Amino acid sequence: MQEIETKLWAKTKRYVRFLQAVPFLKMVAVCNNLAFGKVNKKSDIDLFIVAKKNRLFIVRSFVTLFLQILGVRRHHKNIKARFCLSFFIDEENLDLSKIAIKNDIYLAYWIKTMIPIIERNVFKNFLEKNKWAEYYFEDKKEFWNNEYKILKKSKFLNFSRKIFEIILNRKFGDFIEKSLKKWQIKRAKKKIIYAGDKSSIIVSDHILKFHNIDRRREYRRLWYRKHGKDLITDERFSRLFP
């Protein structure tokens, strides 16, 4: 597993660095299995992405386009070692308690294990907005103590981002954002129709979440069955994952 994990992190660093050119991108973080340290030969790479206010759909379009061109975006049956782009929010909606289920220990663990790789002065605010998640852990003083894996900045890519931001600023950017929003929401609503009861799909002006299978209730049940109402320790909770 260690070898697979090393290869996935290497691939993450190799390709996500290109997202530095995405305009209005505030943060990219690795989450789920790779952040948990629980990967296998079939694992993908889950990314959590934060956009600037009123630019969520522009950010999603650029991220999707870049990784599609690079041939590393997860889609259809192309899953192994590809990037899953299923969770986007904007910087005005960092508090994930709004989408939590009752006693959402999985979401709390998900937040705690998140690892930022592109970060533009938003992650500390994200942690502050999600202090509610500390409640579920025994060690609240070190709620988030992961190692940052911030990618080395590229002058060329950051210059490109600034040019895009100048072009997509103000009224023209508002027009593009509105057009992309209309198109993406229309497509997303079709997906919701075909999604099953086990899915967790949120489509709004501020959150785009596309999880075909929501296992939060399953992991909560497993934890309660093994440990009752005990607070979480990382080691014990990680054992719930295959």
C-alpha cells in the first residue's frame, strides 16, 4: 500500500501544479482515501476545491478542462489513479456543518485529514469555520496537525492565472459565470434524476457536490456498533475503512 500511496502523491504533485493557472482558485486539497492513507490498486485521487465568491462555475470549468486535457480526470469507467472532481465550494460557504447529517463523524474525520496542496489564504478560515468537527475527537488541541504539502509555486502558471483573472473580471466575468452556471446546473439536474437513494448530490450557487454513494450513515453505524458513543481517535476510526 505504501508504494501505491507514494505513486499517487507523485502523480498529484505532477498534475495538480497546473491548476495554479486556474483563475479565482482559492484552495485545492487532497481528501478521502489518499488523505486517509487507505489506498489500493483501484483508488482514485479525490480533490476538494474552494473558489472565490461568485466564481464557482468558472473555477469548476477550468479545473475540469485542464485535467481533461491532461488525460487524468476521472469519468465513466476511467477511475484508477485519476482525479475525482466531485466537491466544489466558494469561499463564502466554508462551514460544512450546513451539509452534515446527524452525528456526522465521517465528515468530521474527512475535514481533519484533509491535506491542502494549493492554498491562497483560505485554509485557516476553513478550519475556524469547521471547529464544530472538533467535538467528535478526543484530542481537540491538535484537531488538524497534518503536514502541508503545498506545491512549489510556478511563476509562469501564476502569471497565467492573473491574466485570466483580469480577462474574467467584472461584468464580462459575471456574464461568463452566469452562462456556465446555467449550463452546469441544467446538466446536474439531469444527473440528480438518475441518482439513487444512496447518493449525496448538492447543486447550488455556492456548493457543487456529486457523490454517487454517500457512506456517512454506514460509517456512523459501524462506529457506534464497535465503540458506542466514544469520541474518535484517528487510529481506531481509520480501521473502519477497507
